[in-house]
Amino acid sequence: MATVIIPAQLRKLTGGKDRVKAKGRNVRQLIEDLDRQFPGFSEQLLQDGDVKPSIAVSIDGEMGTGGVLEPVGEDSEVFFLPALGGGRENPGG
Amino acid sequence: MAHLNGSSDGNFRVIGTRPIRHDGVEKVTGQALYGADYSMPGMLYGKVLRSPHAHAKIKSIRIDKALKHPGVHAVITGADFPEVKGVMAQVGELVVNTHYLSLNVMARDKVLYDGHPVAAVAATSKHIAEEALELIEVDYELLPPVMTAEEAMKPDAPILLPELRSRFIAHRTDPGSPEGPDRPTNVAAHIQFQRGDLEAGFKSADFIVEREYRTATVHQGYIEPQNALAIYNPDGHITIYCSTQGSFNVRTLTASILGLSEGMIRVVPAEIGGGFGGKTTVYLEPLAVLLSKKSGRPVKLTMTRSEVLRATGPTSGTKIRVKLGATRQGKITAAEVWMAYEAGAFPGSPFAPGAMTTLGPYHIENLKIDSFDVVVNRPKVAAYRAPGSPASAFACETALDEVAEKCGIDPLELRLRNASHEGTPQPAGPPFKKIGYIETVEAIKNSDHYRSELIGKNRGRGVASGFWFNGGLQSSATVNVHTDGTISVVTGSVDIGGTRAAMAMIAAEVLGLNVTDVRPIVTDTDAIGHTDVTGGSRIALATGLAVYDAAHDALRQLKQRAAKLWEKQPEEVQFKNGVFTASGENAAPLTLKELASRLARTGGPVTGRATVNAGAVGAVGNAFATVCVDVEVDPETGKVQILRATIAQDAGRAIHPSYVEGQMQGGLAQGLGWALSEEYVYDERGVLRNTSLLDYRMPTCLDLPPIETIVVEVPNPSHPLGVRGVGEVSIVPPMAAVANAIYRAVGVRMRELPMSPPRLLKELMRKQGTSVEQQAAAAD
């Protein structure tokens, strides 16, 4: 299973754990498994079925650009990070 | 140049040489067309009415008098814009909220900064358009402005955007607890990175340095103001000529703001007179399109310098607190950084990249970084060379200098003792791949500059380092082989820093041609595949990769043609030094020129094509730079003179060393301006007071010494040519290097930018226990 390093903002979902194990051959499956274990991950990471534009995924030190289709290895190390330009969701607009 | 870990010497025929740029003659003879040079039959001239207030409600706008003014063909206001649903969209290196982008292009019910557009006019001359602006009546209800992050974060601060709610921010910080306080806020977002045990880290320190810093809003200072010419055809097709770093960005953003299909818009990028990140978004383009649609005529708008400074995106002012714990041996045991970035009127400052790069050059096990995106009544910020990193580096690299002093060790040695290397976790977590940070420090340490003695009163030497990720993103390229054996290389990457030459050199290298046999072309959005912005230091790397692949695609086809001529299999054909060969009879060697003349009889023209997503193929290599600066301080006036400046930067592999050096010198020069003289000056009403380059003081050649460069080459193992981006990291270290040099010159630690004469003089007086007023009285 891949190791997912949990950003500080999302550690409430994992009971404070900064890294957890999750399974999946791509980012979509990985997030689905995270959401099964720790409900709320999909809402935080996905928008219209893909990774939110404001979030970047680093897999084994490479910044993935395939969104939910990005392959994840059996022993991969996965980080969810802000996308390069920063930004935020818009609650009102 | 310093060649390290895999010298390219001898391995390349063209790469690493310094040919004359292909677009040089056009530019020095004035033939090159910039945006303002374009003109169309029947063209109208547009002008924008801008808010004179920093914060106000728009109660009403009356345009009837302006519409009746002779020569006026169209007037637009916020009412002419469609409602844009707020979605976050990845546009090149930016993530933008299209709703806020639309509000920034044209105000609706509220103005949020001095210069915010409220209406625009198209008329038969600029003067008539200006007259018409004076006939537009806007009734404002003034609101109190909030100009700094500190003010804006106070609980009772005036609110810019009522939809920003603290509950939402709390939810982001603590998503398991949606029931947070629900009140309006100016804090648009918060990000945190944390690792290790901060408390234990500080406990194990021998001493702690804790300081507070402030940096000013500064502008990119590109010499060419924004401009746009739009032609709205009756069939709904639109053509836009403009000065931009990203023609595809302009297409996407304009379509989004106006509710159009991207396919209806063609964007032709003009030559560009600088951008530095500031031309990665849109200001005039949607206005020009709407005015053209309303008037039925082509419409051109060109900003004045005052409009550029008041209403295009500068970079954030910041407030930063740094706490470092260290041992007496110079090991940093813990670091805590708190940062607030002013976004301007709408969310979207570089608060995240600022957090992700700060202290990047160092391996610190116990670390906590908090960064906030804060709206204020200033123009919405735009990207500026390594966005977010220079401000945080100013703070942290200055605090590090104090650590070195307390340890009694050389500041470069302190950096080496804590230096990041391959495998070190970045501040955001992922480990660095192969990087050349240590090599840049050693290059400065061994430089003639650092080893020379600095003699003289009130003189000092400072050093600092910087880190920037670099971008990857998408690029497309086409290589057309002509019948005379020359080629054209077509890309969609606007050439800011000499990238035409770099693209030509890469193609020439692959195809065994002279660089003069290659014509590099930058084309429009209808003529090439999607290409992201010229930004993120990504063109030599990513578009270069597309050109490299497209040239190899052409080469593969050429081998097939040679095989056909020789009645052999393509895999039997060899290519070396520009000559195709095969063993056996009936296979006389062919140069590319000879083969090119026979393409018609072997299947027709040869065109190589390639598209890449450089991030997807992991080609991006991180960049580091280290800077050394000597200064002399005039204790009577507080003026700082830069005596000598040297920068060492890891370029991975320099395709055209002169343009790499140019990027290094340019970034350092801008950083020196940021350090010493540049700042937005607002009055108490929030009105910008320095709206010309006489008052917004950028450095000139008289202010700067020749800047010495040391190009370090630690090849990027993920790129076939070893390239790393080179355009941005050079601006990261200079401010701290100057602050550290000033300290060594006169014993004053400067913690606010710019370190202008009044500010430095005040600190000098404080050190002497006097005030400026007392000194003036004594002089009398």
C-alpha cells in the first residue's frame, strides 16, 4: 500500500496522524480508499470528479499532472500540496 | 562557467555556444512589432475610467452623456459583463478564480482599489475617448480602506468581500469542525506545513533568534505597458493582438470572463517588452473584445505607466515572523515561520509558494510554517519572478545571518552545515531530487569576489541564498524541414529571455545543422498546440523538451526517407554530424540538405511534431542561487551604494550561456531595486502617490555595478539535456544579501524593505541614540 503524508490542515480527519497507508493504483482509487478510512477526504481533495485545481499531487518526489488518473505504485509516497500558484476555493462566487 | 557533476564540454556541438539571437536585427532596427504597433482599418481607441477611491460602493453610473459625445462609438460598464460562476481554474502556472478575475477586470457594485476599472469607452481618437471618460458620472459611497495585512487581519477591520467567512477558513484549517465562528474576514486562506517536534527542537537549541520583518508592495516594472487590440467579426470569431506571456492564457481567461467558447478566440502574441510574471493574466483584452463587439470596429487599448502601476498586479507586501533555534556549532534545530501576504483586492497572493520555498535550502528536522492570504485595498497581485519566495527569503536569510554571527562562523559555512541535498525533504514534504545548492554556495565561497578583501569605512559584505521550484507544464512544437535543408521551429512560447535562440540551438543540435539554418517562430493560438505561459522558468526546459522531441520526430522520418532512397530498412540508417549513412552498396552518404531536396519523391514534406507535459514526465529540476554583495553606506544620508555583486546559480545545463547570465543579472538587478528603493506609497485615503517611474524608483545602470555571474551546471537528471529553469531564482537572495551587507557596514539590522535612505538613516540615528530631527538641529 502507498504511504500518504497528510497535510497539517487535514490531520483532523486522520485523528492527528501525519501519515497513513492507503491502497489504489491511481490517485482516484487512493482518495476513495482514504475516504473510506477517514470520511471527508473526497470533499477536501476533489472537484467535479478530479483533483481540485488548487491542489497538486506529488508521487515519489514527482509532481503529478494527471489528476485522478496519475498512477500510484505499491510503495509510493504521496503528498497532497497546494498548486504552484496558490489560490483558494470560492465560497460565495 | 563552473562545470560540475557531468560536464557538457565536448559533448555538444551547438549547445553551450553563444550565437547571435535570431530576432536581434528586427529588434535593434525597430522593425519588431509590439502590441501598441498594431493598427487596423477603421480602428477605434479605447480608454478606461478608473476609480479614484480605494474602497467604495458604486451607487450609480450614468453613461448617456458620454455616448452622445461626437466620435464615441461604445461605452461599457460592469452591466455589460455576464455573471461568472466562481470556479478555480488552472491557467498556466496560476490558479485563478474566474469570478474574482471578472470583477477585477471591471468593477460591478463596489470598487476595491485606486485604479479599479468602472467603465471603458471606444472612440475615433484617444483624445475623444479621454473627453468621454470625463462625461461618465459615477456616484460613490466611500468606505474606509484597509491597506496592510496587519490592519486587515484585525477583528474590527473594514471588510472587502462579504462572502469571505471565517467559518470557511476555520473549516479549511480544521475540516473536521465545520461549526466554527461565522463572521466576515479579510483572510482568504491559510496554509500550514509542519514536521518533527517543534518544542523539542527549540529546547535542544543553545540560542534562539526571533525577529519580525516587513516587505513592501513592488511592481515588476516591465518597460512595455499592457495593450490589446481586438477584432470582433460579425460571425462571432474574435482576434486579439496583445502583449502577453501566455497567448493561451489570454484565450482561456477572456472566454471565461465573457462566457465565450475558447475556439472562437484567436490570440496573436506580439513581441513583448518584459513581463516577469505580470503579463500572465488579463486586464484590457476582455474590454477590447466587448468594445469591438458593441462598436462593430476593431478597438485598441494601451495603458499609460500610471495605469500600469495603479491597476495591474504588483507582488505582495508581507509581514513575516521568523523564529530559529540553533546550536553553537551552527546546527539549526528548529524553525517557525509565520507569514501574511497581501493579495490586493481579491484572493490569490503567492502565500503558498512563499511557504513552500522558505528555508528550502536547509535541512531542518523540526519545522512549522503558517502562511495567510489576506485581501487589502490594493490592486490584485500578479505573479512576479519566483512569486512569494523573495519576501520569505529576505526574512529567513537575514535571521540566518544573525545565527551565523552568534555562532561566530562564516555565513556561507553556516549554510553548508545545514544545506539541502538530494533526498532532503522540502518545506512542504516531498524530497529534493538531485540539486545543486551546495555547489552554488561553494562557487561563491571560492569566487574572486568572496576571497577578495573589502577595504574602506562603512563598507560591508553580505551573502544569502534562495530556492525556487521551477515549472513544467505543457508545450507544443513543430519542426518543418524545408527543401533546401533549412528548418523552421514553431512554438507558442512568447520569447522574453532569448528563448527563440535556445529553441533553434536545440533543434540544430539534434539535426546536425548550423544554428543559422534554423528559423525559430512564435505563433498564435490557432497555429500550434496548447502551450502554457512563458513563466515558471519553464521555456528552455519544457518547450525545449518539445522541440527536442519534435526534432527527433523529424529525424526519424528523415531516416525513413534515406532508407527508401537506398532501398534499405530505416534501422540500417545511421545519422552523425549531419550526415546520413548506411553500410553496403547504393548508399552514398547524404547530408540533411541533400536529403531534403529529395523529400518530394520519397513521400512529401517532413514535419516533426511533439507535445509534452514536462511535469508529467518528471522533467522539472529545482533551482538554487547564492549571492554575494558589497555595499557602502553613507552615514550622513542613509544611501546605500552597491559596490560589487556576484551570483552563482545552478542552471543544470546552459543552452545559451549569455541568456542564462542575462537572467541571473536581471533577477539580481530587480532584487537590488526591491532591496533599496522600490515601494508603493499610498496616502491615508488609499490613493497611490507614486504613479510614474520618476517616483516609483527602479534602479538604473547608474545605480548598479557590473553583475558577475557564475553559472553552475549540475545537470537535471530528469531532462535529456540536463536543463533546469533559470529565469526566477536569481531574484530570491539579493534583498537579504544587501541587508546582511549593510549590517556589516554600519552595524544596523534592517528588517523592513525597501532599505531606502530615510529608513536606514532612521535606524542609524536610533543606533546612535539620536533622531533625524536632533541631527538636523545640530547641523543648524
